[in-house]
Amino acid sequence: MTAAPSTVPDCVLVTGGAGFIGCNLAHRLATQGRRVLILDNLSRAGVEQNLAWLQATHGERIEAVVADLRDRAVVEACVARAQAIFHLAAQVAVTTSLDDPLADFAVNAGGTLGLLEAVRARADRPPLIFTSTNKVYGKLPGISFVADGERYVPRASLLAARGVNEGQPLDFVSPYGCSKGAADQYVLDYARTFGLPAAVFRMSCIYGPHQFGTEDQGWVAHFLKRVLAGEPITLYGDGRQVRDVLFVEDLVDAFLLAEERIDAVRGEAFNIGGGPANATSLHELLDRMPRLIGRKAVLRYDEWRPGDQPWYVSDTQRCTARIGWRPRVGIDEGLTRLARWLGSAEAAPAAHRIAS
Ligand SMILES: NC(=O)c1ccc[n+]([C@@H]2O[C@H](COP(=O)([O-])OP(=O)(O)OC[C@H]3O[C@@H](n4cnc5c(N)ncnc54)[C@H](O)[C@@H]3O)[C@@H](O)[C@H]2O)c1
């Protein structure tokens, strides 16, 4: 372990801060007058636009270190300056993890462990929120589903009404599930074993402005972009898969509440998503398009993808109990706001690149 640096903490560290969620978080923090340090290697296509937008909007409040999470010296220097840490940098796609499991593991598990070591080395440890995923619960073994119209539902009505809580057994599926799940467990264990003030958010499907969604990750933005461009969408599976979608600004609210009330959340994992009120199947979401944006989706179908859950809805009651958080933005409003952003000049270059 390296010696604790003597740097005075002067900013909030957001790893992956140029990405979709990180950019929205950095924007909120800077809007509140806080200095933000972004550590991001800009490996996700399009995110350099997010960084340029943040810097143009907030000037010196946004500082960027363009580097890899696996660079221990850079991570230590960034952590030394952090008043709080939101750890979002990751290899984010299940499909990419299947192509290159070693790289996926090195970034998601190894990178997170390096970050935890840098926090452990500090005498005054800052709050740390880690962005895990509902994929740590795999395909929800032991729960059976039935098709009900255009959606799958669990047979157990209480589960259908409340969603999946944190008592659900872990079951890592796919290299991405394993690497994020390992990181999730390391964060919880560093809280337990070394006393780090750290919490884990197991997040469901997040959507909103600044999301450069593709077929591999960020499906809500991907669907909207395709429909707006009049291009076909390939559905893997039968389109009845259910997700509880959460608008990114609601997630940012939860991040900030968790940081503020870190003693109420430290050492725990929280399922975070739109919850039962914002659960939708892929078909049901697409059915909203004509009404919301005046266009209908053109659909194609292909085989289910590995690790794809037929139904996943978060039970967010633990989060509500600890920090008083509840999602506020409904699906219609969220989709309308995302569609507006996708049609704006901010999104234009990336939208063009993906469409071409
Ligand atoms: N978007 C969702 O629905 C969702 C759901 C569950 C969990 N998550 C998690 O939330 C976090 C943020 O997701 P997002 O949707 O904003 O993804 P994103 O791809 O938009 O953002 C991730 C950022 O990390 C950066 N990055 C990737 N590898 C890096 C590396 N080795 N070093 C430094 N930076 C690197 C990318 O350039 C990108 O800017 C991720 O950890 C993801 O696993 C997201």
C-alpha cells in the first residue's frame, strides 16, 4: 500500500464522468457550484461530446483527466483530491465482455479494486458510491414467469407488485455480470473489512439525455434514435422482456442523497430503478412512440442474447427507507425529454455517426 498523500481534497471525483450517467451527475454537481474532477479514457464513442459540453457549460468547475482507470498512479492522484467519489467508469456492454472477457475483467474488477486501494490508503476516506448492475442477480433463478399480453410477469403476485429486493441471491451471468459482480462484492467488503464509507447501487435500466445508446447498451436511447431516423430495430427475444426504466435525473438525486447521508447507506447495496410504476416491456415502450413522437417503430426479431432477463423490476424500498428517495419522472415525460435531446444540436454529431 502506498503512503497517504498530503493533497487537500478540493473536488468531487466522477470516474466515467464523460459517459451518459457521469455527465448528468457532473452537470448537476457543477450547477450546484462544486468542482468536479472527471477521470475517463473517452473509450465510449460519442462521450467526448459530453465532456466538451460540460466544459463549455461549466468552465473551470469541470476538470478532466483523460486516462485509464487501470493506471494506478493516475487513480491515486485523483483519489487524493476527492471529497467524494462516484465510480462509474466501466466496460459497460455484455456483448463486448463476451468478445474480450480479460479486458472486461481488468477494467471492471481490477480497476475498481485499484480505486478501492487508493481510497484505503487515505487517512480521511471520502464517501464512495459504486454503480453496479441488476445483472448481478442473473436470470433470477428460482423465479418463474408467464407471458401476460405484451409482457412477462412473475407468477408470484407479491414479487410482481414490489419488484426484486436486495435479498435476491447473487447469480453472476456473462463475463460482464461476473466483473461487475466481483467489483460490487469488493466494494461491500472494503466497507466491511476496512471501514470504507462506501455503498453499492445495483442499477436497472437508466435512460435520458447524453446517452449515446447502441444495440449493445443503452437500449431506450437506441430505440428512440432508430424510430426518429425511420430505421428498423432488431429485438432480441420476443419483445415481451420487462424492465423498470429510470430517468437519469432521478438517479442523480439518489446519488447525491446517498453521498449526503453516507452513514445511512455505507456497507449496503441498493436496488435502484424506476420500480413497478415505471416497468415496461420493450413492445409496450415502442407502442408509446406514435403518441409521443409521431412515429411508429419498424421491428425485426432475433434470438435471445446470453444473460437477458425476461423480467426485471427493482424493489427500491430499502433506498426509500434509508435516504427518502423515490423516482419522480414517469416514462412519457422521460421519453419526451430524451427525444427532444436527441433532436437537438448537442446530440447531432453522434446521432449522425451511429446512423451512418
Ligand atoms: N446505463 C445503464 O442503464 C446502467 C445500468 C446499470 C449499471 N450501469 C453502470 O453505470 C456506469 C455508467 O454507465 P453509463 O451508461 O453512463 O455508460 P457510459 O459508457 O456512457 O459511461 C462509461 C464511461 O466510462 C468510460 N470508461 C470506460 N472504460 C474506461 C477505462 N478503462 N478507464 C477510464 N474510463 C473508462 C467511458 O469512456 C465512458 O465515458 C457503468 O459502470 C455501468 O456499468 C449503467
